[in-house]
Amino acid sequence: MASDSASRLHAAMVGAYFAVAIFFTLYLVNYYLTGEGGPTVLAVMLVPVAFVLFVLEELRRDDFYPRFGFVPGRSLGVICAGAA
């Protein structure tokens, strides 16, 4: 039961990672094609997204604060990603 729950959580993290990565890529392509908003808007929009990508990648590799354990580490990751 626990491994099933953990595998579903891992699958959700992988899905979230790829969804955010696709958004990041499409936003950058749109910016490079149109230049819409300028560099300040680009930075304001994508720096938090880059941080969320970092947190999701670390969670995906089970490398986000590994000393905290499974539940506290994942909870902290969700809080960090949500705060961004």
C-alpha cells in the first residue's frame, strides 16, 4: 500500500515537472518570437518558475533534503514550490 502511494506521488511529481517545463519552454519561445513584455517581465515571470523546476527535479530524484525523511521532505518541497 505504501509503495503504491509513493509510486503515485512520484508519478504526480514527474507529471508536474514536465507540465511546468513545457510552460517554461513555451513562454520562452513566445518571448523570443515577440519580445512581449521586455526583459523585466521575463525575469519576474520565469525566475520563480525556474525555482519550481529545481524543486520538482530534486523531488523527482528523491534528493530534496534527504535527511528529513519522506513525508517532511516532500512537504517542505511542496511548501517551497507553492511559495514561489
